[in-house]
Amino acid sequence: MVSERDSLTVAVIGSGTMGAALSHTIATAGHACTLLTWDDWVMESINATHRHPLFFGGLSLHPQVRSSTRFDAHVSGADLILMAVPSHAMRGVARSVSHLTHARQSVLSVTKGFEPTTHDLMSQVLAEELDTEHIGTLSGPNITLDLVKNLPTALVIASNSPQMRQHGKRALATPTVKINLSDDILSYEYASALKNIVALEIGIVTGLGLGDNFRGLVLAEGMAEIVCLMTRMGLQSDVFYGLAGLSDIFLTCSSHFARNYTIGVRLGEGSCLPELLDELEASGETAEGVESLLVGKLLTQQHRSQSPLLDATHALVYGESNLGAEAFLSAMQMGSGN
């Protein structure tokens, strides 16, 4: 437990799986944490039973997690604000609370994606909308059910702000959650968003029934394409071999809770993208990899980075090709006659 002197007041905005799970972690670390939601029934369930009404199979959140719909009562007084909303909603939510924020606060995005309209990173969106320079991003393997179960993991908080890094570490470090720090926010944030493309790729070839050996080849090639792209962008590509890349990709492709991989599998099996996105929206979840794929395609074109596997994935996901397995075999140079 932290001392009273070291205790933070934290507001978590967004009551999906990530917001709820990280609220549990913050309370476990000994900090005052309010989970802000737009849903009265979510608030009432958490406050009355310490359980989320939709997620975690009846597991209890830490009893010190409190939930509220009163953003005006909790945002201004927070030392740290966690933004746990989908990428497409980040700007609107940030703008709606901007009048409640101030320059001394730290703000941490836990969303691994790009804004659909501008293709901005979440930290860039927050910097434009909020009155603080203390902005950071969270990377690494963080399947939410494991966090609620207090199972071990390691995460990275990246920020240009020393205050943000220290607030983030204090808020999230527990006996089972190790926090690493970096000042290279761009490399970590791009790696965290672009890794979703590799998860989609592996999911698709799984759904196409191309076998475990081919899955391994796609993992290697998919990572190599992203590393090449990051290098051409002037980013620290080694980040992609650590917690933000390889570790998170492995998790995403081995857990049935991972949405990007699951979406990929179903696409490979023949489902159509609009149908899958409607299902996710109905459950209150999102697959950030779908937007990441669009941005990744644009970035490879902009930086003239070769990406045959990404191109084949983009063509299948967005209905530009019906070749299926043939396109992926060709991208890996394994077609007939090779």
C-alpha cells in the first residue's frame, strides 16, 4: 500500500473492460479511484456489488473502486486522468471534459489506435484538446481479465513529461504489475497501434486454415514489415521487439479475449467486416486494428515501405480482393511455381 503522502486521486474516463480493469489495478495500488461512466446501471452495479454488469464473469473489482456519472465532480480534482475510450470517441470525450482539466494534471491514454478522421495518435488528440502538457500512453500486454485477477504482467508508460511518467508508475504499479518507463512516446504509441495489424494478419490466415507453420511465417513477416515502416518513419523500431510489439502480439494471438485476432479469424472464415463491427458495437467493444490497418496502408505508401502482407490483408478486409489464401501465399512468395 502507498502512504497517504504518495496517494493519488485518479479519474478513469470510460467504463469498458479496460477502464474497469485499470480502475481495479489503481485501487489495488492504494489510490483513490473513480470510474466515470455515462451509464447509470453500470455505476449502480459497481457501487452496490463491486461487479461490472457486463464483463469479467462475475469477478469483483477492488472494493475501493467507486463509480460516478458526475464528471464535473471528479475530473477537476484528479491528479491523474486515464482516458479509456475507443479511438473514434477520444476527441469528442476529451473536448467534453476539457473545461474541467488544468495544466497541472497528468493524462494517460490507454487506447492503442488512431483517430479515424485525422489518423492522429491518441496523445496528439489529447494534446490538442486538453489544457495540459503532461500526456502519456500505456503499452504492453494488458488483457483485462488477468488484471482483474491480479495476475502478473509488465507494462510501459511512455511520455515526454517526467511528471506523467511518475504519476503513471505510482498509479499502476502493484505487486503483480511492473511498470517500465520511457520518454519515447511516439515509438511506443505507433508500435502499440500498428501491432494490431499483425494480430489481424495472423487471425486471417488462421481463419483461412493455412496452418500453424504458416502462422509462424506470417508473424515474422508481419513484424518485419512494421519494423521497416517504423525505421523509415524515424522511430525506434527496436521497441517493436519488446512489450509494445512482440509481447503484445503474442498475447493478442493466443488469448480468446483478444478482439483484433478474433475479428481476423472470422474474416478469414468468410464473415464480412460490417457484420463483425456491428456485433462489437452491440457488446460495447471495439477492434482498433481495423482502423490501424487503414493507417498502416497509408503510412507504407507515404514512406515507400514495402508491405505485401499488409497489402493482402487490406485487400481482404476491405473487399478489394476475393483471392483469400492465394493472396497471402503470393504475399509470402509461396505461390505455385516458387
